[in-house]
Amino acid sequence: MRLAIAKAVEGIRKGQSPFGACIVKNKQIIACSHNLVWKNNNITAHAEMAAIGSACKALETIDLSGCTIYSTSEPCPMCFSACHWARISRIVFGCAIKDAKNFGFNEMGISNFKLKKLIKSKIKITSRLAVKENIALFEFWQEQAKTRVY
């Protein structure tokens, strides 16, 4: 999670929104990314999506079984679906979707737990890891936005 947080900070400093993700397999870091939505003008370029793409490339497979994704915020439904399709074994996230929504993000209010149940996914979910540190990313992002010249 520390690496996902560091990636989010890096992204914020580059003008991106406060999200980071890191994929680990067998205690080895496979891929880390921050949000790239504004950089790429691509609404699907979430940190999790970028990390999944990098992990698939690094492992030369679309099957990420045995991998854990650490995400600073609960993955949105799109990112949860990508985790499911990539067969990621475990999602560990910091703050919840509702926290991102509280900071003005256009989130769908459906939790990973509800999605898991709905589609009968086998993904293990660990929630609310380092919540204070992950909420601080949103606060840092807001402060940076105040001083940014567009």
C-alpha cells in the first residue's frame, strides 16, 4: 500500500487525481501506477487499469491469478471488473468509494463487496487499509489544485 500511496503522490504532483495502484505476486512488485486520466485524455486510464495493463505486459499474460492489487481507493466498478477478468486473486484498498465521492469524484455508489456478491466473484477483498493516509491523498490533491496554474 505504501507504494500505491507514493505513486498517487507522484501523480498528484504531475497534475493527476489522487489514485495509485500496485500489483504484487509472490511478494514481488509487478507493476505500479497512478491515475493517468488527464495526462492521456482517457477516462478509463485509472491507476488500477494502468497497473493491470503493465502487469499483463510484464508477466506476458492476461491471467493475473495469484496477484494482489493494492489500491489507494476502492476500485470503481470498471476497475473491479478488470480485476475480475484478469483473475486477480485479491484486492486490498484504502478508503472507500464513498470517500472519493465526498471529495467530489463522480463515483458510482456500488461497493466491491456488492459487486463480488452480484457476479459471484472469487476475488478476496481487504478493505480500509491505511485509511487516514489514503484520505490524506485527497486533501493533498485539493491543496495542490488551489496552487495549480492552468
